[in-house]
Amino acid sequence: MNLLVTLNANYIKPLKVMLASLFYNNAHRTFTIYLMHSSLTEDEVAGLAEWVGERGHRLKEVKVDPGCFKDAPILFHYTVEMYYRLLAWKFLPKDLDRILYLDPDILVLNPVDPLDDLDMDGYLFAAAYHDIISITEINRIRLTPYKIDAYYNSGVLLMNLARLRERIREEDIYEFVDTMKKQRIKLIMPDQDIMNMMFNPEIKNLDEKIYNYDARYYQYYKLMSGGECDMDYVIRNTIFLHFCGKKKPWKENYSGKFHALYKHYEKMAIG
Amino acid sequence: MNLLVTLNANYIKPLKVMLASLFYNNAHRTFTIYLMHSSLTEDEVAGLAEWVGERGHRLKEVKVDPGCFKDAPILFHYTVEMYYRLLAWKFLPKDLDRILYLDPDILVLNPVDPLDDLDMDGYLFAAAYHDIISITEINRIRLTPYKIDAYYNSGVLLMNLARLRERIREEDIYEFVDTMKKQRIKLIMPDQDIMNMMFNPEIKNLDEKIYNYDARYYQYYKLMSGGECDMDYVIRNTIFLHFCGKKKPWKENYSGKFHALYKHYEKMAIG
């Protein structure tokens, strides 16, 4: 399977933890990881490639020259990295038909095999949205007048590269951002907001309990599922456990239901 | 390393989880597990032996005939199984010098190697006590007039079998229990109480944070250590994580800091 990650040096450690959990729970398969970045040093990339290689997988660097984005409008304090996920199809090999993008603040708890057969016909992306009432409501109000039924989280994003290449023009994205600027619509997570506003009907909906479980809401998922989605369910069924929000499990004073499990994989990853 | 476990059929599943965590975190060594019991069926023992064998370790059955305890006084509703840990040295091969007893409600998180070199000269057992104020106080009061500075937990118990054979007579234990009965001293955890009352000065004290971490008291350990004993410390240093108390992580509605980690090992153990 092909995987896409984009990061700067601050996220190398969490990336290793994510990959260690992916490799451990998918021992039956091999991954090619496309590392899209513009700021890592040669040593950092070589170190990561060695670490991945030692575990039987491959890392391919996709170095992005910031000059590629000379026509891109800059939004507030955001860097051009906000365009990486939206324009990844432009930088990846043309023979790749689909790729799985993963944030580094994720643990992979089960085999990713179900994604192999996921029918993406007619869709640009597959993603899950977090059906917590407050999140849905806030984003509905925030992004008015753009009609958004579901505000998808872009931390786990299966990309239909073949269709993205056909369907999207780089300029359309830049024009859209320019319109945002003129309308003074405030984007909080710019790439995720843009993806939702521009492509909402073309995003295939995945079950968040399986594909993008928000680690902050254990009790909520359990309650809403009538008890079914308990710890046993998560460990045996959830594929992507996502540590959303500002509090991260690799930081001091983190506290959460999956803290011990995260530290377990962290030890596996970095010794 | 030699390991001793004693159980009935209700604890086969937790035992597998404990062993799976032991094997995973001690991949560099081989274990011989002495399974002391009186009530398991042949099929249950054969099933366990196969499970252990598939993982590259050995199981040896130590079937105890209840008739062996015909002279033992019976205390309240307790069965003669209360004598297993106290008299294990009688049933184990004479050429074993030391053995590690482990309760099945434990996860082994790190290599057990430090126990190889532990100096047991002059001691019958090595164990840890839980230095939670309430536990210590309750047992001090409860077991008066027996002077107990530390009430050791017998869930992790390194046994100096050579010395136990020299030092202890079966009859001494029975006489002691008879005295308890006459004095109407109420024993709550009979084997653990007896071990503490009879042998307290001959128990070598182990650091509970490493050798018998009570999974209920994460915040307490962290606070008492000035923050040092955080989740990182536990995952990287604690060898035996002990799920003490009535609430067990394999039961429904359990909730605790190590719930996800327990379920992770449970999946590893029983698929």
C-alpha cells in the first residue's frame, strides 16, 4: 500500500510511533511511504529512510520546492504547506492511482486491508467526519454560506489520485482561497476547511469509529453506540485512532484513555 | 526462568494475557511455567500447554491432590488452595532453587532480567508492598498484635525454594493457622496474611513501582514521586503491572488508565 505523510522536523518522533503501530498491526504487508516536505534536512530524511528500511518497508522522498507555490495566495499566518494535501496529486508519481494520507498523530490498531477494496468511483477523497454535536454545529455555522452536511476530518484521507488529476486544477484552488480572503471568511484549519468547502459532495463517507476514531471521545462513542463501541471494540476494530486536538500523547501531562497504549507503541518505535 | 502460576478454569484467559505480555517483552529468553492446580481438566491443561508451546516456551503441570492437605485446618469458606503459595516448595522439583510466582491479573511490561541476579541470601521471599497510606494502616490495625512494618503483596513473589525447604515445616504453617482460628483473627486474604504474619522479616523488599505497580494508583505514584513516575516511566521501567482489587480489566465496564493497554495484550493473547 502507498502512504503519504507530510511533516516538519517536530513531527519525526510521532511519525515513527504511527508507523511502528502500522507495521506491527500489518505484519502481512509492505508499505511505500511518500514523505512530502520542504524543510527536513538530508540527514533527517536519511535517518527516517533507514529506520523504515530496517523494518522492511520503503521511504520515498517528495521534496517540494516552495517556489512551486509562487502563484498561491497566502492566508494570514499560514505557510504554503497548507496546500500540500490539496495538491499532493501534483507531486506524486503519475502512475499512482490512490494513496492513503495519514496525520502523524495517529495510532494504527488493525489491518488496513479494507481500504484496498474501497470503491472510490466518482469520489475524490474518502474520509470520516466526527459526529460530535458541537463539532458539527460549530463548523456548520462557521463556514456558512457553504453548505456542509458533514465536516470531514482530513487526518485520514484516502485520495483518488487518478480522479483528482482529472477533476482539479491548481488555479481553481488558488482562486477559491482568494475569494475566501476577499470575503474575509476566517479559516481555522485551512486545508481541511478548503477541502470541505470545495469538495464536500465528492468525499466518500467512512465510519469514524473505524477510520478516524477521535481519542478524546471514548465515553461519547460508547454511549452513542449503546455500549457496543467499548474498549474491546476499539482495540479489535478501530483502524485509525486519532489524537485530535491540542493535547498530544507524546507531550508531558497528557492524560487520556489511550495514554498507556500510545506510550507502548512509542517504546516500540524509538526504544 | 522458572515461573509458577496457580489457577482454576476461570483464570485461563487472564493467564494467557499475562503470559503473552511476558513473552512479548522478554523475546530474548525462554520460560518454563509450572502450572499448579487441582481442578483443571486434562483438556484445559493440554490446551494451555499447546498454547505455551506454540510460543516457544514450556508448560509443566503440577497437579495437586487435595488429599495432600488432609492435616490442614480449614479457615472459614476458604479452600485448601490458600496453601498453594505457602507450600509450593513441597510440590516443585527438588532441583529448582528459585521460582517466580505471578498472579494472572498482571501485565509484564519489561524484561524480567533484573530478577536473575537478585541476591536472596537469608530471605525466603522477595516481594513489594503497596505503600498507599490507607492499605498500610488498615493492615497494621487489622493484623495487630502481629508486628508488620510492611504488608507485602503476594501477587509477585520470588521464592527462594532452597531456603524455604530448609526453613519451613508444613506443620508450622498448620499450627499457625490453628492459632489464628482460636484467636478468632479474621484473615481477609489468607495466604497473603499468613505470609506476612509468619515471615515478614524474611521477605526482601522490592520497589513496588517496578515489581508490583498497583494499576489503580497511577496518580498517587506520579504525585509521590514528584512527577518522575509518569506514564513514560511505567511503560519503560515497570516490570509487573498488577490489576489489584475487584475491578478487573477483562470484565465489562472496567475503566482505568491501563484499560487500552490490557485489551491490546488480550488481543495478542487470544486473537
